[in-house]
Amino acid sequence: METTINVTLPEDFYILCSIYQIKPEVLIQQFINQVSFPSYFSNPTGSDCWATPSASSIS
């Protein structure tokens, strides 16, 4: 499912993406794909909580 949203990103984020030739929407989507709501809600204080990627996803 796709949802259109408007997000204001800081200029330095755009510069960083430009340096590494990364589309901002791709980078944000990859981050979102790593967020696990079931992990957060089942163990909010553990190492798999919100915005904490698993070790296997960092490469």
C-alpha cells in the first residue's frame, strides 16, 4: 500500500543524500522497513525497541 505524505527534510539531509547519490525517499523507506511495531509493543525497553535496528539489519 502506498500513501502520499509531505515531509519537510532539513537541507543537510538533502546534501548528505546528494553526496552519496541516494534518493531521500529510498533512504527513508529503508529505515521504515526496519521498524518493527510488534517488537516495540511486546518489549519496549529491550534492544529491539523502536528505532533500534537489529544487528543483522546493519550491514
